[in-house]
Amino acid sequence: MVIGVIGASLAGLTVARELGKQGHQVIVFEQAATWAGRFTTVLTGAEPVPVDTHVPYILAQGAEFKALMSELSDKGLIKKLNATVSSSVNGERSSSSMLHDNSELYTSTKGMTAVAGYMARYCDVKFNAHVVGITHIGTNSKKKLPWMINLNTFEVFEAAAVVVALPAPQAYAVLENTQDETPIRRVLADIDIIIYDATYTLTAVYPNRSLEDWAVLEVSGEDIALIVNESVKTESKDLILTIHSSANFFNAAKDLKSNQIIDHLLKSASNLIGDFAYSPDSTVLEKRKYTVPEVHLDRPFVNVEGMDGKLALVGDYFKGNSLEESYISGLRLAESWK
């Protein structure tokens, strides 16, 4: 069966990997030029090291996700950590382990892009492939498969089944352009309520400097929500920080220029961890529109019923917003399509 997966998210690549193992021909359509979203990796520092700006750490709790972590560990793509999180509330600091009961903590060794490449071994990934809609042909035509996947370049791909593995607003936009199919309209009503917090992420490099041995600083009530000490995970001689803004700051900064946003985040960081933070050697600013869904659907995926040809939705807005729950979303759909 020819299956089109729209979006190279973890949920999408999990579906593609599992169905590809079963012998299906799976094509993943990713609108970015390379791995993006939670697979974003930035190379930075005097001796460039990979920095995962969207997923600095992976927390595994369930047996199925731990099995994937074990597989990735065996391939040398991730490694275990026992790191400390420091919290700042009204200037008061407290520290604790990032590990919970029966959990395991990992970080990538070569960047999350390498993890994505490994997950994609059983499918064909098309980058710069912006899907603008899908068309339901049905099985009445003898010459066509039930679905047509339409790109913004006017290219069209036929598929027997389609999986939409995008953030909910993007999934809505793709499905909204579908012909007036009642089952799809019902799904649109379900996902229309899902909105996301957005953030800026600033990667900053400080040559020949070290920092107290915390991996993550969580901040409450500030323009910064999180500072990740990347140096805990690497052997870099430089101090590398990723500074994650709060959603409130993202909304308030909509009229600011990039250099103003960088300046403000560095000032905020210097107030939290020291004056040195205001003067990095280099910075990289990223805008993340779909960071965390504010609500989620209480099921692992959605199968669109009542149509010729399979259609389903998976992603980070099912059951919860963790990396593990995204993986389980894709896994459960693949199991149901066996």
C-alpha cells in the first residue's frame, strides 16, 4: 500500500517507520528544507558541537519508549544522563534531579537530526514539500488511488492512505482544503480548539567559560521560561546556553526586531545568572510557533471513518505534549493499521 505521511514529526516518522517495516511504500512530505521542529539541531561554538534547541533532553517513562531509547543508545545516537534542574521563583532557588520514579533521562550525541535520519530509514522523505491540501478521489476511479496529495508547487501524489502528522493548526489548514467531506468536517471541529504556546529560543556561546553544574534553570513569572546549560551534555570548552522565552514575552514582542529580542533575552538572562550572560561571542535566534499545545485530545490518534481510503491524524496534541506521547501516538496508529 502507498501511504503518504504529511509532516516529519516524531509521530509522523514513527508511523512511517512502523508501516515501512511492514512492507508498505511510505512517503513523508516535509515542508522545511531539512529536519525541523523537535528535530532541530544547531551547530555552534568555536569547535562546533550539535545543540538541540527544541529537545534538549528526552525523558522516558513507559516501556515502549524506553525500548526505542535503548535502540537509539545501541546506535550511539543518544546517551543517558542524571542531570539537575534548578528552579527560580521570585529570586529563590531550589534544585532537584530531573529524573522521576522509574524514568530515564537522555540527550542526543550527534544531534536530534541524526535521530530523525535513523527513524526515517524505512521511508522516503521529501523535503521542501509543502502540502496545501488533500483530495479524496475514492475508489470509483479505476486509474487513481483514493487520495491525492497536493503540493504548493502544483505537484500531485497519489496515495492509498494518508497520515497527517502536523501541529493542529497546520493539520486544520491541510484538511480544510479538502473537498466537502462530512467525516473530515467532524474532525476539523475536534482540532479547531487546539492552540499552542509560542516561544523564542536563543542559543548563546561564551568562550572559555564554565557555569555552576545545573542542566536546566526553570524560571517562573519572567520573560524567560527556561535556560538550558548545553555544556553539561557536551565536551565543549565553551559555555553554550539555550535561552527559551516565555509565551507571554513572545506575544508581547511581536513588534520587536530580532536584535531587540536578542538584547532583551540576554538582559533577562544576565539578571538571573550573572552579568557575563549579556555579552556572548555569538547568538542564534529561532522562532517557535508550535511549542506546547495548551489542550489535547484524550486519545492517541484520530482515524477518519466513513471514507474510501484510510485517513488519520497523529501528533503532539493527543494524550499530552511530551516527546514520549508523540511517539506513542504514531505507534498506536501504525498498530491499528496492521
